[in-house]
Amino acid sequence: KQWYQRRVRGLTFRYISKNNENSTLIIGDSNTRFLRFGSGKKTFGSRIPGKRIECFTIEELNPDLCKGYRNIIVHCGVNSIKKGGPGIVTKAAHQLAGKLDQIRKLCPYSKIIVSPILPSRYTWLNERSIKFNSLLFDHCTRRAYGTLDFDCFVNQQDGLLDKRYTRYRNPDDGIHLGSDGIFTLSRLIAKKILGNPIDGRLYSAVTSYEPRPRRSVVYS
């Protein structure tokens, strides 16, 4: 079953000053902590200036903080759906949908991009995540919000988060991304903003923070 169930096109926007063309806000949980803005290596580079705000639950998301940015990336984590009965998933999805609509009202000319819940190494959690993402994608389709495609994170044999994207130093952690996972997430975000792949050197500090054994992988 595809983790990302449908692709959604973004919005068309009015002219925005070149100085603010790609200004970006990332709101997300701990899986976004090593996404860094700035110039040079291990950052998004000068073409994508911006800021990251840590937000662990949907309740903590403050739409007022989104004012003034050209691109608004809302990255969803599992904290709002891990505990509680089956109804918590639907409740959380509706709550986030409401927050996204508030952002649209406050920032009518900004590009809203939703980063859905990533797959994990836990089947029970993935079942909740898939239901949450399905509800979220339906809302994004109706509102024309952009979304990220996370199929590349899924092991096609077991449907779980591929082990190559997990934490090298803590393989028992089935939720948080390791260096390759953060690298891939950052490339997906940059490609969504710029519309094309860019230099693979301009991404995450995790590659130096949590090195993996050298492998023969080439990123285009």
C-alpha cells in the first residue's frame, strides 16, 4: 500500500519580491531538528532562507507564527496519535486540517506544503499513520495544499520504514530518522520549493553528526 496515496498540486501565487521569493518556515517535530538554513554546506543554501520552529504536537502549532513566509512546511509527527483510542486519529487529522485552514487565512499568498507522518518500524503505529495521512490528503486535495511524497522511505517488502533511513547509532529507534533519512527529507523539501533537484552538498548537518559506514550511493 502506497504511503503517499495521491499527489497534490500546489497553489498559484501573485508576485512576491525577489528578496523574499523562497523564504521558508519549517514547523515540525524532532525529525526536522537537523534541517538547517544558511549558506554553504550542510544547510539549505542561500536560495532557501528561512527558519525552523520545533513543534511536537498539533495543539502546539501556532498559525500566527507563519506570517511573512513564502513557503510554509508543516511536518507531522506521531505524538498526537500514539496514545488514546481509535478515535484519536480522526480527531488529530481534523484538528490539523483546521490549523492549516487558519494558516491559509493568515497567509493567503503563501505556499502551504504538508509533510505527512513518516512511516515507522512499528506496524501498529503505521496503521494509525496511514489512516491519519489518508484523511489529511483528502483535506489537502480539497484545499489545494501541497504535499510531500514519502514512498521512498518505505521498504516495499514489509511496508515499514526502510532500515537504511533509521538511526545508525540507535537501530532500536523505529521512529526517528538517521543521517540518510534526514538527508532524503531535506532533498524532498528543497525540490518541492525549487522545483528541481539541487546540489546534494547543501542539506543536513546530520551527515557529519551521525556518520554511517561509507556506501557506494550516488545522489543526483
